Amino acid sequence: MDSFKSLRKMMALPLIMMLIFSTFSATVVQAKMIGTDEVISQEATSADRNKVIEFMQRDDVRAEMETLGVDPKEAVSRVHTLSDEEVQRMAGHLDEMPAGEGVVGPIVGAIVLVFLVLLLTDILCLTHVFDFAKCAR
């Protein structure tokens, strides 16, 4: 019984000290309501930032940056440091910029141009390629 009393006294002081120190070191936490507008704007900003980064990681854009002497990795790291408004503005400009049409557009344009030149030369009686074109003589 005496050993239990001595053990209890020996354990009491460290336990009291731990209890006192744990209450002083507790941080105060404050909770607040987050509006739907704030959540949506944060998601839109992160989506815009990802859109700009994906655009800068395209091969043609990276090649153009390298020809201009800009390190693509540094450019992407600078996008991470932009403010939310700047990122939204850049993403908006990406939507407004004309997109490349690939190979089909120029090929169709060249075929139409050749057709019009041949038609004009047929109408002026310089060539005879199309039967439906009447010579102007």
C-alpha cells in the first residue's frame, strides 16, 4: 500500500505539469462560413491557371518560347506566381485568340484559288480547261 502511495505522488507532479502546459499551448481555432461564390471563384481560378499552364506546355508554344530566348520552365513557374486576376485575364485572351486550323484549311484554300485562276483564264480565252466556261470573244 505504501508503494502505491509513493507511486501516486511520483506520477502526480508530471501529470499536473503536462495538463497545465497542454492547456497553454492549445491554439485558438476560428471557423467561418465560406460562401458559394468564394468556392466557385477559387475553382475557376485554379481551372484558368491550369489552362494557361497547359497552353504553355504545348510543343509549338515551347518551341516559340525557346526561339524567343525564354526558358519554358521559368515561364511556367512565373504563371504560378501571377495573381488570380492576371491569370483570369490571360485565360480569357487564350479563348479569344484564333486557333490553328491545321492542314485542311490551307489545302482547301489553295484548291479554291487554283480553281478560280483556271476559271478566270478560261473566261478570258487564255486556256480551255472547263467546258462550262464560255469564252468572252
